[in-house]
Amino acid sequence: MTNEPMTNEPMTNDQLGFGIWSLGFLLRVLRLVMLAGIKSRMEYRLDFILRVVMALVWNLTSLVFIWAVLARFRSMAGWSQEEVFFIYTLRLLAHGCYCLLFHNVQVVSRYVRWGDFDRMLLRPLNPLLQLVIWEYDPAGIGDLGLGLICFGVVTRLLELHWTLPALVFLVLVVAGGCLIELSLFLIINTLAFWITEASRLTWIVITFSDNFALYPLDIYNALLQFVLTFLVPVGFMSYYPATAFLNRTGDTLFTPAFAYLTPLVGLALFALAYSFWQMGINRYQSTGS
Amino acid sequence: MNLRGYLKLAQSPFQMMLAYRTATFLRCLGVVLRVYLMRVFWTAVYGGGGAVEGIALPMMVTYATLSNVQGLITSSYVHWGVQRRVRDGSIVIELLRPYGFLRSLLAWSIGDSLLWGGLMAIFTLAASLLFVDLQLPASLAAGLAYLASLILATGVGFFLTVIVGLVAFWTLEITAFNMIFEFLSLFLSGGLIPLWFLPPWARRIAELLPFQSLAHLPLSIYIGKIEGAAIWIALLKQAAWIGVLSVVVWLIWKAAERKIIIQGG
Amino acid sequence: MAPMIVAQELYREFRTPKRYPGFRGSIRTLFTREYEIVRAVDHVSFSIERGELVGYIGPNGAGKSTTIKMLTGVLVPTSGYVETGGLIPYRNRQKLARRIGAVFGQRSQLWWDLPLIESFRILKEVYRVPDETYERNMRTFNKLVGLDELLNTPVRQLSLGQRMRGEMAAALLHDPEIVFLDEPLIGLDVVAKEHMRQFIAEINRERGVTVILASNDMSDVERLCQRIIIIDKGKLLYDGTIEELKRRHAPYRTLVVHFGEDYSEIYADGAELVRRDGTRAWFRFDRAVNPQWLIANLSERYLITDLFLAEPTLEEVIRGIYEATSHLPESSEPSGR
């Protein structure tokens, strides 16, 4: 009586919705929509300032903690106070970029739950891109701003000399770290297509990124080092590239090559997360959530 | 409002905990993770070295563990309830209720802290024992005094939170105030960093403020940093703060009442 | 010319795991392999030509929204064939998205806090609407529904009627070939509804836009749509014109009368008393009967304080269809076309 179910048919690449030839179009849309988001948020100026301050306080808590303890104890696991501060700064820079650009990825589960996702599917634009830029909130400027300040301070403290190649690598590292965090949150939010309560798990990613990633991985046991390198690779946001910048690649866990892998890890993890996301959309279309 | 009424009010957090099983579990898990991270952190920071300011690593780990676990008991959330009632206007009804708004808040908070918080603390502590070598209190007396100090700390925390909540009468949105408050309390209470590790100027400030009653005093008693007669002084200090803060709360409450009556909220 | 929309044996079911009561039951639910199957769309077939204005009517939960989701590519059918604008919707979602517009009554696609014009500017960019087309459309919308006066108001400050005007314009901004309207008139007052109906009729007439109008209220579509499709519990019940529908399955009207006194016995010539509630009475009469005659007949004998004429409701019509087809075998053809 019934025909062959159509859910096994592969989806075409139409899902991507953009190609290199329409980059100009993409930039125009991005600019317009993000500006709209900013304008919308500025309607509630106080609320915006509050969110920025909240993010600052959140980051400052860890910062003051590390600073105060290491002022007294001077070093941990062979890393000096300033070097640990450098690890913290790298992570904050990457996190700041993530917050400024992609923070909205965390509303995915809300959109799916409330059925607002259909609208995204009905527009001729990549739905993930839409989710990230719609209702854009520039509050991440606080995190990134603090990160830049910390960067200035730690450069002076450690008397780092930034050559052009080093700076280029720094940008790549920050971009890679940003992609890592984005990918982790994307994976958690994609779970919302299967488990509506998946948003509760964001807290786990936050704990790893906000807490565990702040310190040199040397202080953890083998299991945690494995987890922070291969499973929830937040180690690549801070610790591994730090060994490169601070000329400590002799101490890098596992292999010195890891010190330079952050950009690749970011790209690879994002590719993984994006495929998972596609699976999520397919499921949404097949089961009607 | 008789005893049964207050008992019922105290029970509701317990029921809520059952209702929000997942949230409770996740909260406990969060604390356990933090305890673990702190153990690893302090171990690395001590780096095999001996005592610093008279505290050796095992005691420091004990301090950090207890600090996180007892936070489940001493932390209070009544400020959100107060803010909510101010915002939707139901605070006016509370003014008319015979048993007094503050007394009902207290009853709710006690149920919250001792029952809900206490249960969570027991579970969390048990889980933490898997990877933390918890030191026993300096003496039996110290242990008992610690428990007494903990109860007093809960009282101080309650009144502090009420003050934060009452700010809602003037600003309606207490989030900003609460944030600053929590940030200060985190560092000045000794909960995150023991006060002996702070620079002298910070320590002096902390000694003048009530926050140290929340963590520094009870924990110092436990690990024996405060001993003998000094224990009584510490307990008295906490009780004194409860007294001072309750007067402050009463003053603010009266001012708020006047504001409502004159301005109509 | 090929039809705009084709649905053949369109079938969509939803499986929810069977739930068992109680605590032990909730454990059992986790392991159960038994499912409850809801047939949201049950082998529906129809085809719609370019430029048609079709009403898609059914009670709540009948399967209207599910059908629209399948026609637009949001949902994949469990089985059957669907084609919109010559494309298979769920395989060519974004390509199709350029050519269709949609208004979902409850959900807004406009920016809440910003002036209406901002939403249009964004949509213009997203749909890559050429400047010329954009200008032309904005002028047309202003002419038809007075859009200009709303453009600088934040959407959250617009009334529902004003907002729906904006939603419709937004859906039409990119000159779509097909427009799906899912309960666009819900919550609007009589005047606003009329304006919206005129707007819809105008764009259908002037631009030849194919319109699918889904609703659970027959009066919404009565004056707009030549053709209506009725769906209930996932099954297609009727596909044809309204006149034919009424003639066949609801060949009557109802006269509701408020009497001045509580009469013990009421009767009317040529009408059937179907319901009585104190001083109120419902008379059902054949369409062929002139209501004036009926009213005159009644007022001769009784004191009447108020009365009004009612058309058959959707429920009554559907009941009529069930009654008409109940004696036919299971897999019967839907009545109508």
C-alpha cells in the first residue's frame, strides 16, 4: 500500500546555499543583518551594558583568582605566573572571538523547540548562517576587549617580541581556537534535534572551556590530558599554542607538533560539527521534530 | 501563622528538589567537577612544597573541598524571589500578611539551605571523597564548632541575600548589583582563595566586612587555623554580623514600606 | 502547461512511542517498540495550476500545516510524490525558497524591535531582489494596503492587522510565484480581514500569483477562493467549488430566531426545527426556500425580537460529507472534482 519511504534519499548540496561566486552577496547580507541585530539590541542599552559587564566579571573572576594565587606561589608545574597568564590570555582571545561572532549558535535549541526553525528553512540562505547572524548580539565585545588588554599586559610582562610570522600564527591560533569553541557548542546544540533537553549540556562545554582550559595540561592526570586533547580539544585553544609562543615545545605533551596544530584542529572539528549539523537538519525534515 | 504553617513553607524547597531532579543532579555534578579541578590546581601550585602560611597541601585541598561543598548550604537565592515580588507587585500583599514577609523568607530559606542544600552537600561530599583525601577537623571540638559556625554562616548569607533582593525596590533589576555583590563576596569571603594568601591590604578590608563569615571563619575553625578561645570570638563575630545585618534589613524594609505607601510602588 | 503544485498519494505519518502510565510505565516507555501512529496526511492527491487561488480548509489538526510543510520542503513525506514549481521541495529547498513566499499566522518573520522598513531592507538583500523590483513592489503595497504609513514604526508597536499587512508584503517582496498562507486572518477584526482578502485577491488577479490559503474557517475563503480543498484527519474530503460543495453536502441554511415569548410549540412551514433553547430556535431550511417567505410566515404567528441567517459551518459541511460517503466502500474517491 505505501510506497518506498523517501527518508533515505540523500540531500543535495543545495543545502549549502552559497558558493564562492556569491561572496559579495554573503557579505552584504551579513552586514545588513548583523547591523539590524545591533540596532535591535541598542534599543535596550542598559540590558546590553549589563551583559557586557557580566561577561567581564565572569572572566575577571578566573583572572583575579589565577593572578592572586600565583602572586603568592609564583609557579605551577614549572610554568611561571606570567606564563600561566599567557595561557589564560590565549584562551580568552579565542573565546572573545567566539562570543563576538558566533555566540548565537547557542539559540539553536531554542529555535528548534519553539518551531521557529521552519522559517530558517524557507529562506534561500544557509540555515546555520541565518541562526548565527539573526538576532546578533555584540556583547562579546567585552570578552574580546578584555582579551586584548590582557594580551598587551602579558606581552610587556614576558617581554615578548612579536615578529610578523608570529603575529600571523597568533591570528590563526585565535581563529582556530574560536572554531573549536564554536564547533563544540554547535555539536551540543545539534543534539537538540534528537533530545530537546540537550541545551543543559552546554554547561559541560563551558566548564571545560572556562575552567579546565585555563591551566597547563601538565597538571592533569593522563586521562584528563587525553580528554582535553582528543575528545574535547580545548587544550588547543590555550595550552598547546602557548608552548609554541613561549618556546617550550620541548615540554609539549604527546608531541611538539601539537603546538602548531590549533588552526587545523579548529577546521577539522568544525567540519565534523557541520556534518553533524547537516544530519540534524535531515532528521528535522524527516521527523518534523 | 503557626508552626505547621512554617513547617510547610520549609518543606516546599524539598519538594521542588524532587521535581527538579535533573537540575539538582547537574548542580551537584558541577560542584564535584569544581572540587576536582581545585584539587588538581592546588596540588600543581604547591608543587610538592611544604606548608605556606602554615597550611600544608592536604589541608588546603580539604579547605577548598569544604568551601565548595558548604556553598550548597550557605548560598541563598531569596533575592530573586524578592525581586520577582517587587516587579509583579505582589509584595504589597506580603506587607499585609500576618506572619511577616521576612519570617516567611527565612522559613523558606532554611528549608532550602538545610534540607535541599544539606542533602546536596552530603551527596557531593561523598562523591568528592573518591578523589580527595579529606582531612579530619583539627579536633572534635573544632569539628563541632565548625558545624555551629556553618549554621551561623548560613544566617549571614541569608541576610546579605535579602539586602540584595531589597535593592529591587529602588532599581527593579538587581542583576547588576547582584553580580558585583557575588564577585566581592567570592574573594572577600575566603571561599575561592584563603584570606592568608591575599595581599595585606585585601586582608584588612576582608576583616572589616561580613563576607568572611561565609567561608573564612568556619573553614579556619575546621582546619585549626583558629583555635581555642579564638573560636568563640569567631562565632561571636558571626553572630554579631547577623545582628547588624538584621538591623540593616529592618531599616531598608521600613524605607521600602514607606516608598510603597507613598509612591504606590 | 505543467501544474504548479502536484501531490500524489501524499502520505505523512508521525510515530510517537507508546506511553505507559505510572512510574514503571515510564521505564517501559523507554524500551518499548510499540508506536502510536498518527496519520497527519493520509494519501492526499491534488494538483494546482498556475494562478489559482485555492482554499485549503480543515479543522485544527486536520493536516493543513503538515501538507504545507511538505509542499515547501520543510518536511519530507513518508511516502508519495510532491512537486512544487517543478521541483521536489525537500531536495531543492533553497532553490525553491526564492520562488515561494509564506505567511504563518502565528509566527512572524519580521524584526520585532525595529521599524518595519528594516525588515524589508533585509529581506530585499536575502532574496536578492533587484532595486527596480523592490521599488515597484513597495509602491504597489502602499497603493493596496497603505504600507508607507507603517514603515517607520517598530513592529512590536503595530496592531495585529497592521502587522499582518506587513507580513503579507514581506512574503511578496521577491515576486514569488506561489504564496502559502497558513491562517493569515486569525485574530483579525472584520475590517482588517476584509482588507487582507482584497489584498490577496488583488495580487492573485493582477500578478497571477498562485495562492494556497489554509484556514479552519470557511467564511475566510468563501468570497476569495473559487476552489476549495477540504481535509479532515489527514484525508482529503472534497476538492471543488464552494457552490458545488454547498449544493451537495449542505443544501440548507439555518435561521436563528429569538422569540418575544416562550411559546410552548413552535413550527414553521418549509423549515425544520433542529434545536430549541428557551426563547431561541434554530430552523433549518432548504436553499431553494426564500428566507423572506419563511420569516414572514413565522412573524405572522409569533412575536420575534431578533433573528439572523447562518450558513452551514465547516463542521456541518464535513459531517454532511461523511454522511454522504459513509455508505460507500473505504477507498472511495473524494467528492467533487
